[in-house]
Amino acid sequence: MVKAVVGEESQLQLAEDRLSRSSEPAQVGLVIGKLNSALDRGFVFDLVPTPQNDAGQPACSVLEPAKDNKKKGSKSKSQTSDSSSNLVIDKDWVAEHARQVSRMMVGGIKVVGIYVWASEAAFKNSTMVLCQTVKGVAEAASTLEDDLDVRLLIHICYSPRRWTCRNCTLSSNITSSSLRPCDFKMGRVLTSLQTFKCLYNFDLRLPIYQEKTSKSETLVDVLCNGISNYVKELQGAKAVIDGNLVVNDEACTTEGLHEVELLLPFMKDMYIEACSQKDVVGVVNFTGSLCSFSFLNSKEPISQAVADIKDDIIRSLRSRLDIICDEADEDPGPIDNGIKEAGNDLASEKPVSQLVLHSLRKNCNLSLPRRVFVPWLAGTYICDYLQPSETLEVLKDHCVELMSMEAPNDASKILEPEEEAIRVSTRSFWDVVIPYCSTLSSTQEKNIEITGKENSQKTSKSPSLYFVAAVIILLLSVLVGFVFVRKS
């Protein structure tokens, strides 16, 4: 339960001015911020309106009651209409917006709820649909380490003008009673954030099992399961910040950018373990380097920044796989997203999400989208993912459509720390085993060759020694005989 929420005054005031100037009777959007269970507090950074759906309709509208044919006074008509109005919300569209926006968030910044701009009567008459919308957003923008089963619902009332915030407790049977009021105030939140950056290298080797024993048939399934198993290993990593090992929940007091390095414990080599399994037919090599940012509130301990970095690494890997799957679903035909097979182009056969690995006869390679960072608010960043064939123009379109912001025209302000794309390659079992055996056999052949040379040298030396010895004995015999002859 979040007891108090603090919103960034500058951004929320801009949002209120934008809403008051619009002619919309209602609007719904996403709340971007951070929830901290240890502090029982929430921090709101910005409000992002949900754009119109594919049909050009707003995500939220007001449903007025049916008009009464009987003549009534204008005042009674207005009162009846206002007290009976309900909000109509495209819950699926808002959830889809939350899913895509959550990909653009970095460590410590998340989609923490929704806001609604509506009259007091419309809000009270629509609490059930609002709770369902909050739940849909939470499921679509879910993260790995959600400590709280609570999201925020912010109501901006225009008659009279006021802000209220409520906790929405998530459950399988969510009702209007799931809403609980919490303290809400505006202040300075963004200026006190500390920035943490981590360049993380990883090298995963994931087994491909035979058809009879395989539970993960496609490449995406294997990668998703591999990332899920990697979570526990990553959570056990120690962190070094600015050269100092993090051991206590102390606060960060220094300014500037903080460099984070993660130290993983020594583990058994999954690659060799996979090769020893009888039901393994191949290996997926998942390797690369990714960049992660985390933003820490001044009231949070430094260990929270480390937890946010770890969470962001996993979310970033999963987001890249989701993007590939989304593109394959949008275009069921052949696609070209960096998949190559020796002597053949797999893109002409199936998209990556449909590749059945245990049936492949040749190796294939895949490049995942790379992550770029765009300046956002008060020194913070949001991110986006670009395919090898995409340019920064795609990034600008995403910023306008999803975040209602203009991307910087100066490309130098956009950070591109990931110089090379994260790569995935598949290898058959024999491609893994044969090189080792070949190396071993070649080594044995060399040893045999060396031993043979030594033996041949010994063999060639033996006759020469015998010949010299025979000559010496013969000379000695002749010399002794000559001596005896002279004496006689």
C-alpha cells in the first residue's frame, strides 16, 4: 500500500494546462513514475496521454444518458445529464499503449498507473471500468520485480478543479472497493534524482533439445526460457559503484554520473553441461553487450539502484525479443531481420518466431535490435530499440506517438552506447563436439608423429653404433695378432 504520492510539480502543472485548454470532456493516459514499497511512497514524474486508436477514436469518452422527450427545465436537464454520465474507455487500447511505453522506460522508471480527466460525477459513475483499466495496464506493463500489487489512479477533476490520487489493489476479482485514497501533493522530484549507468556483457549458451523431449521448440521460446533462468544468476551478482563494492543500504550522497559494474559468481559452464546431455541436439549462443540506466530518488538506498539496474537488464532483453515477435505477427510473410543461414537465407522461409530449432540442418545467426537513449526530463532518459535497417527517424516517430514529446533534432544528444548488436547463433551438437575432437585427434597425431620420429632416430642411430663397435673390435684384433706374430 502506497501511503503518500509526490508528483513533479512542473510536469503536472503543464499537464493540467494542456487539459484545461483542450475541448475534450474526458481523457485517459498513463502515469510514469516510481513506487517504493520500503518507503510506502510513490513518485510521479509525468502524465502521458493515450493516443487515438487505429479507428481515429479517443481512448476515453463520456457517454451521456438518453434524452428524455418530456419537456423539462434546462437546469434539471443539465443536472440529470451530469449526474448520469459515464466514462467509456477502450481498455485494450490503453493496455497496448502501456505495453509499448513500458519498453521505453529505463531502470527505476515505470508505468505505475493511469490518470483520468473527467468530472466528479463521471468519475464516481465509472469506478469499475477505471479499476479494470488499471488492472489491464498493470498486466501489460508488468515487470520482473513488482514488489507491490498496487497501482495508482489519479483523477484530475475540472468541476471543481482538483487532484486526487487513489491506490488500486490488484486482484483476480477487482471491484470498485479496490480503490483506497492516499495523500497526494506536488513538489520537486526530478531534480533530486541520481543517475547510474552500467555497461553489461553477457554470454549465455542454451541447449537445444530433441523433438521428443523439447518443451521449447522455437528460437524465441529457447531465448525466453534462458533469460528467465538467468534472472536468479543475475540477482546474485555483486555490484561495484564508482570502484566501491556495495555492501550496505547506504544513501548516495555524491553528484554526477555513477558507473556500475556487476560481478557474477562463478558458475558451471552451461555450454559444456549442455553438450553432455544425451537429448541435446544443439546449442544457442546468446551473447552481447547492453547499456542500462537507473535513476534513484534521494530518499532511496543505493541498493535500490542496483536492483533497478538488474531489473532493467532483463526487461531490455525481453523487450528486444518482443519487438521481433511483434514484427513477425504484423507480417506473417517472409521478413528480413538479420537471420542468415550458411548457404541459405532463412528469412525467405519463416520468421524468427516460427523457427523450430531441432529441425534445423544448418546454423543460423540473428541480430537483435540495439538500444538507444533519448533525453527526457531533467537529465533523465527514455529508450527505444532500432533494427539494423532502421534510422533515427523511426525513433522520432515513436517519441511523438507514444510519449507525446518531440525527439531532439540534434542527433548528438541521442546516446548510442551499444556499438554492436546483441547476437544469437545456433550450432548443432556435432558442430560443438567435432571441433574439440578434431583438436584432440590432431594433438594425438602430432604426439604420434613426434614419437615416431624419435623412434626412427633411435633406430637409425643403432646400426651406426654397432658398425663403429665392430670396426674398433676388428682393429684391436688385427693389432693384437700383429703383436703376437712379431714375438714369435
